[in-house]
Amino acid sequence: MIARGAAPDLVPIRIPAPPETADGPRPDLEIVLPVYNEQRVLARSVQCLHRFLTEQVPLSWRIVIVDNASRDKTAEIGRELAAQVPGVQFLRLDEKGRGRALRAAWSASPARVVAYMDVDLSTDLRGLYPLVAPLLSGHSQVSIGTRLAPGAHVTRGPKREFISRAYNRLLRTVLRAQFSDAQCGFKAMRSDVVAALLHDVRDQEWFFDTELLISAQRRGLRIHELAVDWTEDTDSRVRIVSTALADLRGVARLALTRPRDRRPVPYGKPSAFHPLPH
Ligand SMILES: Nc1nc2c(ncn2[C@@H]2O[C@H](COP(=O)(O)OP(=O)(O)O)[C@@H](O)[C@H]2O)c(=O)[nH]1
Ligand SMILES: [Mg+2]
């Protein structure tokens, strides 16, 4: 109900000019595509993502392909894409590990929000703007896609479904995780929490995501969850048994480690962000 009487005081909004970087204007969003032996889908996925961003997303953005020592033609294709397609960059690291790739790209990013997605585009891209909007507005600091919350539409095999549910249940039981899906390849966070979270994370491979989210939770950050539409690509780089064992070792390590620092990250006020265009 609207109170009768005088109109409420309106706080004037000051719109800051977008900060500049050495490479030009600071983008709202950087999307990292971690790739390992992805010559089959890389060019198609980058073109698809580029077109989607250009036509559907009202933000400034850039795409960064990060390859860790692929043995196929991924690096050649990545370099070629970076040379040909505006807004696309390519980074190559010598050692394997998806976590390592994300760390390298995110820690060097000038963007207001950093994100990543699996190059097979298993997640419907229409979730991208809803993923990052709560970060740009200042409402949340971390934002993740989830396949395990009500509203998600998921097509994947029974084995991966079972492992995923069991793993996330374990996280809730052992680590008191408050998020529903640690492993969805569709995540983003604000740049002003990147350094603190990366400081906490030790894993350089698949456990990286879980460790990052537990760190965010322990530091009292708000993790926004977005139910995604997910269609599994059965061409996978995950070696299930060794990855599951590494995950279990990671969970044990986090369970035994007292949080080093529960203090909240001094992230910027929402007004530090360039507001979203209409
Ligand atoms: N940079 C980098 N990316 C990787 C590595 N391993 C996997 N990826 C990428 O991580 C993403 C998810 O891998 P994928 O095999 O689709 O995982 P799944 O969907 O869980 O089976 C894909 O974009 C892979 O190319 C790695 O060692 N380095
Ligand atoms: Mg995949």
C-alpha cells in the first residue's frame, strides 16, 4: 500500500563513467571458455556464443579462450579465432587443469564480472544474462548455474546424474554446503571478490569449483543460483574415477581445514558498478 502524504525522498543516482584499461574500455563481462582438446567444437561454439552476445546481451563483453596444452589443433584454431573475431582473445598455458585455466584468466581480467562456461555449450545461453545480472546490480557476489534445483531442465545420462546428486549431497552433509550444484560449467562472480576467493583455492583442476564455492560461503558472500537448461554433451574430458577420488580428497581436506579467514570480503558497493543499460 502506498502511504498517503508527501512523495518519498528520492536519492539521486550518480552514474560513474566506465573506467578505462590499457586495452580499452573496461568490459562488463568476460566469459572464459576453458578448452582441452576441443578442435571439434571450438570454432562453432565461439561463433555461436559471439552471435548470441552480439544480438541478445546488452552488456560490453569479451570472450577469452584458455587452452592448457591441448594436443590436437585447439591452439591453432583458438589463435585464428582471436585474430579474426572481434572481442575474442586466446591464452595458452603449458600445464593441464581447468582450475588453472580459470585462475589465469580471471586473475588478469579487467572486467566487472568474470564468468566461464563449458565450450560444449551444454547450458542454454539464454541463462547468461540472468546469471550475471545479480552480480552487476550488486545483489550477489557469486552466481552459479544449477541442474539440481527446481525449474532446471536437464538431459543427461543416469550415471552422471547419480554421481552429481551423490556428490552434492556429500557436500551438504560434510561441508554444510548451501548451494545445490557445485559442478555446473556455468558460473560467474564479481571482479571485486576474485582475488580473495582465488587466494583461498588450492585445487587447479576439477575440484576448483567446489573449493571456490565453499570459500565464498565461508566468507559470507551471497551465491545466486540459476536453474539452467542443460543438455549433456557425451564427449567428455572427465575421467570419472580419478576425478571422483580427487574430489573426495578435496572434500576431506576442506572438512579438516578450519576456514582461514571468515571475514567478509570488502567488495565494492553496488554504486561502484556501471549501471545496466535498459
Ligand atoms: N583449459 C582447460 N580446459 C579443460 C581442461 N579439461 C577440461 N576442460 C574444459 O572444461 C570444459 C568441461 O569439460 P567437459 O569434458 O565437457 O566436462 P563434462 O561436461 O563434465 O563431461 C570443456 O570446455 C573442456 O574443454 C583442462 O585441463 N584445461
Ligand atoms: Mg561437457
